[in-house]
Amino acid sequence: MTALPGATAPAPADAGFVVSLDRYSGPLDLLLHLIRREEIDIWDIPIARIADQFLAVIHVLGLDEAAEYLEMAARLLRIKAQMLLPRRGDEEPWEDPRHELVRRLLEYQQVREIADWLDAAARSRAARFARGFVPPAPDTPPLPPEFSIEELLQAVEHVLAMMPDPIIHRVVARPLDVEGATARILALLGEREAFSWRDLLGPAPSVVDVLSSLVAVLELARRGLLSLRQTRPFTPVVIDRGPAFATA
Amino acid sequence: MDQRSRLLEAALFAAPRPLALDELSVLDPEATDADWLGAVQELREHYDNEGHGVELVEIAGGYQVLTRQAFAEAIERAAFAARPVRLSTAALEVLAIIAYRQPTGRAEIEEIRGVSSAGVLRLLQERGLIEVTGRSEGLGRPLLYATTPQFLEYLGLGDLADLPRSDELSIALTPPPAAGD
């Protein structure tokens, strides 16, 4: 376990995950790096040695927290264990446990080679400049319409006419409650000896006005402050001062 | 140079992007594709042989006039133009896989790279080098990615056929050597 590539990296404690990502683009990259450094034949990887080095490097680089590297470490250890199993007789075909790993390594190495080619192509292209980009001129806005001052004033008037009258504040009549109706009846009785039910309600009473007035009239009649009379059925009801009114 | 080659030069000078052959035909309806190819050839040779600081290149399915590589450093130092930011190794790996297997999904890319690639895919999409072209019929109907015309422009390629063929790569997926080791 000497001369690890990680030895040139910053101190293990500081070798953060992100920094290390720049070194290797993944576990396959790290594995290929180890294989190349050790000048190993990819078709006959000494799996025990490579697995040990892989574990050591990811530990030193602080990569042993990254799931992808741990997964590869586990895979290497499993292959290592499978390699240790005694092989059955030579007549039985032996499936090399390293086969899938080798296939993936070669596939990845090919991708790396293409990636390097792309990088070279991109660098060559980047060193040749096209003409500076000139954005197309924006469409010219349409010319303003021509009109006379009279037409303009007419248009203004038209707009003003369409505007609704501004509502600054709307007074909402408070519905008359029984107390209010009582006060109003007593005030009327103070002025006149008699008045009709219609006079009491005014020109446009609301339902609440009618009900409050009715309750107030009945209550005052009960207390003897007024008396009610009706000459015939369905004729207007007349309200008179009651016997108790003068003393009230 | 004849009149058509000079017209071609003027058009390439004026255009902000590579011009394809069928776009050139709009310039002069009399001229055939062969005429334009002749003009391209003449202009290219003119630039190459008469000592010009620019060259005519075939890029992203069209033609474009670019400065010669030799002057890149001086131009950049003077801040007349800047090179685009280089892509990371991870981004180039993903780009390589998509370029050769397009359309392809994230799962296949991650299977080959052995590492999560969602962030890199997003970055490449933002730079306009790849685009979503559809969804796979597979489980979860994953998105499928393919390269864009900007990919060819970024690399200075005429078309995808300009990528190295697998037999030109040193590591082709060949079967292991015959038994005996």
C-alpha cells in the first residue's frame, strides 16, 4: 500500500467529496486509473490486489461515503471471494467472475476515448472564432396615427362620458330597530293626537321597518301609551294617544 | 474568384451562423447545388492559398467562415472574442454516450458511467448541446436524449458522421483473446 495516487492529494481530512470528484469522474474511472498505473492486463486483473488498492484510495480521498464507490468496492470484494472458490474439474466450463467487470471497464474506456476526442474537437473549434454575433434589429414600431385637435377632444369627451360617476361614499340606511321605532312613535304622539299606520312607516319602508314598528306599536299599546282603532276590516289603522300617554 | 464565389463570401460574412446549401440557393435561384459547391471549393482554396487569416469550414450541416486557430490567443488576449467554457470530463462522457447511442435515456448513461448523471444532463440541456426527443416505451417511460445542431457547432463538426467510427478507436469492444492465458 505504497505510493497511492491520493498521496499527492490534499490531506485526507480536507479531501472533501466535491474536490475528489474532479479527480475521478466515477468508480470505473478510478479503477481504470489503477489498472493503467499498475500496468495490469485488463483481461487478467489480479482482483485481490486491485480491490485492496481501490478500498485504500477511496478511503484516502474521502470517497468512501459516496454510494457509487462503495457499490464498486462491494462488487470487487464479491469477485475476489468468487475467485477464491475452488474450481470444479477442467471439463466443466468456468465462468470468470471478472468477465462482467471487464466488459464494463472496456465499454467505459471507449466512452472515455470518445470524450477525449470530443474535448479535442471542442478545443479546436473554440480556438476559431466566427464573426461576432449581431442581433437582428427589432421591428420598427408602427407610426403614430394622424388626427386633428378636435378629434382628440372628441375622443376625450367620449371616454369621459363612458366613465361611471365616481362613488365617493354610499350611505346605507340602518334598519329601524324596535327601540328606534318606539322613539319615533312617541315623538309622533307628542306632536299629534292621532296618525295612521302609513304615516308611521313613511313612503318606502323596509321589511325590518315594518316589523320593528309593528312590535313597537303593540308594545306601546300593551303599556297603554297608545290605542289602536280601525273603522272597518282592511281600512287603515289609526293610532291615538293612549290613556297612559299624558302621564308618561 | 468569380461572381458567385464573391456572393458566397459576402453571404457567409453577413450571416451570424453556418449557412446550409439549400439556404445558399435562395441567394441566386439560377445556381444549382453543384454551382454552389464549386463556389465553396473556390472560396476555400482562395482563403487557404492566398494567405488569409480566416478559413471556410463545414460545420453543423452548413458553411461558415472562422478565424484561423493560430490567431486565437492574440484575439482572446485583446478581448475581441472569448472561447466558450470547457466542459468537464463528466459532461464529455455523457455527451459521448448520447452522441453514439442517441436517442438514449438516463439509466443507460448511468449504467455505462457507473455514476449518477442527472446534474450533468441538466447542464448539457441548458447549454443546448442535447435535447429531449421523446420518451422510451420502457418502465416509467423515461426521457430520451439526443444531440442538437449546437452540439455539432460546439465541436466544429459537419455532421454526426464526422465522429470517429468505433473501428477507429483504439479500444473497440472486441472479444477477449483466445483461451490459453
